[in-house]
Amino acid sequence: MKRNKTKEKKIVRERIEILFSEAAKIFSKNKERSNRYVHIARKLAMKVNLSMPKIFKRQYCKFCYSYLRPGVNSTVRIRDGKIIIYCKECKKYSRTILSQKSRKK
């Protein structure tokens, strides 16, 4: 039986949204479980060859894959047209470029 890849990707995208919302809810009670939800979401995305949606890319650390909450276990700064996210779990930085629209504001 042939797999319907577009349908699979749609289902995985929905599951990723659910997992990140659950990670946000449970973060204050159990950080390990929220990190596990991020890990599961990444594995699902890799399984169907889906890039992680942009809104979720900044919510986890690219190095230790822990769920990030600004002010609690991460620091977010804007400097020289870049967003700098510092993970307090693994002590690493990730940088993303601000869009031209955001810079003008």
C-alpha cells in the first residue's frame, strides 16, 4: 500500500503543535517532560522529512534540545539585527537574523 506523504506531514505538523503546547503547559511543573516532548516532536519531524515550523524553532535549544522559556532557562537579546538566544542549560548561544520588516519598527 502506498503512503500518502502530504497527509502524513499534515498529521505530524498537528502533532508537533500539540506537543509544543503541552511542553509549554507542563514546563513549570516538570522540565524533563517538556524536554521529552520537544525530543518527540523533533523525531516525528525527522521521520517524515519535515522541517520544524518557524514558530517552534526558537522555542528549543539547537544544542541540548531542551524547551526554552525566556527568563527562566534562557535569555533573549536583540543586537545588531540579530536575535541572540542564550541557553542556560548547556551555556550555548544561537543566533537568528531579524527580518527587514522587524528592523524598521
